[in-house]
Amino acid sequence: MTTEAGTTRPGRRYDPDRKLRIVDATVDVIAEHGVAGTTHRRIAAAADVPLGSLTYHFDGLVDLLAHAFRRHAERMSRSYEAAFDGVVTTEQLIDAITDLIHGDADADPRDWAVAYELYLAALRDPALRTVTESWMRTSRAVLERFMDPTTARGIDALIEGLVMHKTLATTPGATRAETREIVARQLGATA
């Protein structure tokens, strides 16, 4: 592109995925630095976009965090649901829940770090609670395919709690066999 002064200025780069790339980069920055360490500059650098792109696409950092947490929750919900594909028997259900807790269902410590950042941010910012509530409803709906709503609520809380214990432990936590036994007992089955 040539300006009136005859100098050449680079044309606008066509970048239809920029907004989504910014959201994904925000999730990465949250995972690495936490919400408290998430800044526009870090996000722009991680997304490889000009700083102005963030304010062009989002109404500030709070809006961007909400988009990032929503995207993360949607991805985690898909993984959660996929963990129960093909489950028919109680034994398979126990195995699927155990897999979720031990990170064998496409969620790793980084994913859980972002989840816990979301929980803390939602505690301080009620607007983010819609994201956590939606995520919890989705998880319970998956579990309700196999159990009544009250049991599903309890098992969902058990999964979250055991993952938190496993993630935050400084010493080895429950073994896979112990976790499976805990889940089986809560479901009234034998491991």
C-alpha cells in the first residue's frame, strides 16, 4: 500500500482467526501466570498480535478473561463428556470416573490450574459465576445419564475434590486403586 507521501506501508494482514487465537493465548497465560499475572502485554505476546488487537476485539481484560474461561470450560466439558462415551456398566462408570480423577481423560495439571483460577476469579467476580455454573450443570448432566441428580451432584463434587487433592498434594496421594475404591463406595458398588 502506498501513502500520499509515496512511502510504502504494509497492508493489513488478513487474520480471521485472530480473536480466537487471542482467547487461546489468554488461557495459556492464565495457566502459566494465574489471573493475577495475566496482562494485556503477556497475552498479546503469546498470541503474536499487536497490543491494540486486544482492545479492538474485547472490552477490556475482564471481558477477555470471561471469553478465555468460557472457552476453557467448553473444552473441558467436551473432554468430560467424551470420558463417558461407551460406558454401559457400573464397572465402566467407575473406571471412567477414576480416569477423570487421575488425568487419563484428556485433562492435565495445566487444565486444572486454569479451572482453579476460574473458581477463584468467580469467587471474586460474580459475573464469572455463570461460566462455573454452566460448567457444573454440564458435568452433572453427563453424570445424570448414569445416576439420579442428587448422586450426580455428589459424584461431581467428589471428582472435583479428589482432583484438587491430587493436584495440590506435596506427597503422593491416593493411588489409582484407592481412588477406584472411593468411587465404587460412593456409587454403592464394590471395586
